[in-house]
Amino acid sequence: MQDVGRWAADEFGDAELGDRRRTQRLVKLAAEVARTPAGTVTRACHTSASREGAFRWLENPAIRHDAVLSATVRATLRRCDGLRRVHVPLDGTALTLMDKKRAKGLGPVGERDGAQGVHVMTAFVVSSEGTPLGIAGQRTWVRKASKAKSNDPVESETDHWLKLLINTHREFEEQSPDCEAFYQLDRGADCGAVLSLAVEAGLLLTVRAAHDRKVDTEAGRLWKEVSGAPKKAVFRLKIRARTRLRKRRRVRGKRIEWRIDRRGRTAKVAVRAVRVPLLLNGRTRLEMNAVLVRERHLHKQDPVEWMLLTTHPIKTRADVLAVVEGYVHRWRIEDLHRTWKRGLCRFEDTHLRSVHAIYQRAIILAAVASRTMHLTYLARREPGRPALDEFNKYELEALIVLREPKNIRLGDAVTLAQAVRWLADLGGYMNPHQGPPGPTVVGRGLDYVLPAARALANRNKMR
């Protein structure tokens, strides 16, 4: 997309790596990956010299991963300047990688026996309109095998939630103090330590409840207490289609799991809200606001029911709807994971030989995935924007030649919405009734367009 080199310089140009030549190599590598997103270095870098330079940079033990991460975090927070509030979804995922010889230093991931990889937890910034802005924090770690003996202290997942929240909030306070961060967390973060931190540190935070906690009221339990609260709002919520959606439930202490194919639909939901005194560990009293979003006519397979614990005010209807809207933005980080891991960037295809190199490449590809998502959602928010604001002329020419839209010729004015839709068509987008195209199909379209645009640009240089 337009001026990849400038984007790479803005994103990583101030990285403090101990030597300016290392930073220059990082910027060059990020630009190459943005032009040809790919999980492997050999696909992204097109000359033997650039491939050799990329491998040396990635494997260099003197280059700290946190310095590379800090550079992209600063770039993201610069984009927050002038914004009153942004949403910051936090979530973890596992990157499953190939390691047949068990020589890369990876650890167990997922539920499949023998699966190896690394775990990542990311803070992703989204504007109040839903446009992705970038990475605000990230933690990566290798989980030790249960039988492994080590004297090193083992951090729990709760520790990673807490440290990522604290570090991300500190970055906002130092670099973008006028922008309010509204943190959005899913059920995996429903633990007493996270809820206590939110209240004690004054974080604006929502976490979806996973446990029917005890409350210090006559009702005794969270769900019963909030179900009896008065309705604050009734509205329609669009539910997007998803295949192989994993559903979980606890029955008599045992976790039952199954998968369904969810069709897109519009659900009519009622919202109730009340302040509740939670009893953490059955003893510690902690007051939070609770918002229950429940489908009025429950769907048989996939009913909508969200119990949201939040520090956001719930005095007015607008306050309650702001909590619900903020939690809806949490799904942007799910899109990031798909685009980063198996969509456009295909990070899980990597064959790098060390955890250090894997961490370095992971953050570069995460920034590239975020950039593609920014384009996708910007086209929804500002459909009439000229496509040349986000694409250079060679990319637009390649897109038109490959897509062959009716009544459009080279040089015609094209809007951003048109260009993104054509990219999605090239990527296999088929059903507009399920909603606008997402970053996965747009990323697939870019796989066709970016190499063709590079060929057009090189042809022009060689004349």
C-alpha cells in the first residue's frame, strides 16, 4: 500500500537497537514484509542479499525483542493523539510451529498431543469507530512441559494478564495522557487479581464473566442478582457467521466442549445493569458494575448472553450502551489473530530456528497484520475516501487489471470502498449478505495484487 517504506520508517524507525545499522535493517525488513506478507523469510525477501541480511538480523542475540516492540508501541500511541477514547482489547493466543527435532526451544501449546509453539498475549488498539490503530503491548513466552524440572519461577497466565495491563496503561499515561484507554477482556481474564487491579489502579475496564460468583446480597449469586435488575435498554445486535465455533460449558465441575457452525443473524437483546458487591475467594468484598446482555428469544444452539463486569459508569442508558459497544470492539483482536497467524501473514508457516528469532518476526508480522486491518475497517468508516490515499498508482493499476471491473479504466477515480471490495473479490469474497469483507479475504486479495504491483513498478524503473 502507499509508501510502504514510509510506513516502515514510522513504525520502526526510532527503535533503539544499539546500532543505527540494525535499525535500518529492521525498517528494510518491515517494508519487504509489508510488500509481500508471508510467514517465511524466503518468500518475503526477493534477493539473496536481503534474505541473508534478514536471517542475520533475526538471529542476532544482541537485538532485544522489547526494543523492537517498544518502537511499534510508540507508533501506535502516536496515532492516538487527538482521540478522546480508544478501546484496547487484550487477549492471548498460541502460535503453533513446526519443530520435529525439538531443537528450537518451543513448548507445548493447544490440546493436541505433541503440538509445539509459543504463547502470545497482545493489547490491540481500536478507535471508538472500530478502526484498528496498532499494537500497544505484547507478552510472549514458552510454556514449560508439566514434567520438566527447572529452578526458574513459572509465571501463570494471570501474571501475564496483570503485567500486560500494567505496562500498557503505563505507556498510555506516559505517551498519550490525553487519550483514555478502555480495556476489553474476555472470559479468560475473569479472575480476582485482574478485577482487583482494575478497581485499585482506576483502570477503565470490562471483562466478560466466566464464573457465577458469590455476591454479598440476598440473591447470593451474580447471575441471579443481575437478572433481577431493571432493563436499561433493548436493541438489535448483528451476530456474524462463524464456522466451527467452539462452545464451552461447565456441568457439575466438568468442562464440556463442542463446536457448531453459526449462521449470521440479528438478535434482539435486553440489557440489565446494576452495581454488585462481589465476594472474591468467598471473603474479599469488591464492588463493580455488572451489565447483562441477554437475547430475548434464546437461540437454540448459540444464544447471546454476556455478563460484563466493568468499572465504567452505568448511571444512564448511554453509559450502559457504551459498555456493550466497547465489548463488541473486543472482536477486533480475534480478527488480528486470524490475519496474523493463518490469514495474510501466515506466521505459523515460519521455519526460523530459535525462539529469539521467532519473537522478533512475530512482532513485525503483527504490525503488518494490523496495517491491513486498518485499511479494511477504514474503508467501512470512510467509503468515499480516494483509493490513492491508501494505495500507490502501481497497486491500483494492478488491482484494476487483475479484477477487471466493469466500466472502469486505468486512470479513473476509484474510492477506497471500491478498491477494498475488489481486493476481497480477488480473495474469494462471495456473500455480501453476511456483512462487509473482513481482513482475511482482503489479505488474500493483496497476495495477488502486491507482487503484480511490484512487477509494474520495476518494469517502469528499467525502461
